[in-house]
Amino acid sequence: MSNLLFVLCAALIGAGIMGVLVKKNMLKIIIALSVIDSGVNMFIITRGYVDSCTAPILESGKSFSCLVDPIPQALTLTSIVIGASVTALALSLAIGLYKNRGTLSIKGIEK
């Protein structure tokens, strides 16, 4: 099952990279960057998953044989916040470009 998830992560990242390289519209490029971000987040979470382990919430009197590492979850949460900020900034730049040039095409920026 985990190999299937890794293939799905790679497919998302690959589709996003193809979108960035092939598309000429700024909004489609921003969406492709968001897809890459989602694929990377999914990969981090998939790597941090350990089957039949519990969350690292320690209580007195209980002992656990296997705990999940919380660092991948914290990194993913941070990555989601950064990705949302970068997407908002890119969209605001695209709006400014549209107001200045009247187009969202990459070719229209050169004029």
C-alpha cells in the first residue's frame, strides 16, 4: 500500500512540474505549483506514517511500544501555511500583472 502512495505522490509532483513547464497562463502555473506543494506534503506525511503505532501523547501510567514521530506532521503543517502564503502572493502578483498588461499570458509580459 505504501508503494502505491509513493507512486501517487510522484504522479502529483510530476503533473505539477509538467504544468509549470507546459502552460503559458499564470493562473494555471500557480495551480500547478499548488499541486506540487500538495504532492510534497503528501510524501512527507506518507514517510512519517508508521503502521500500528500511536500518537506521541504520553500519559502517566501508560507505556507504549511504538510511537509515531511528530516531526513530519509539524513540517507538513508549516509547509501548508507557507504554501498558502506563496499562493496568495503569486495570485496578487498575477492580478497586478493583469491590471498592468491586460493579460495573464507569459508571452504578454515581454511587451
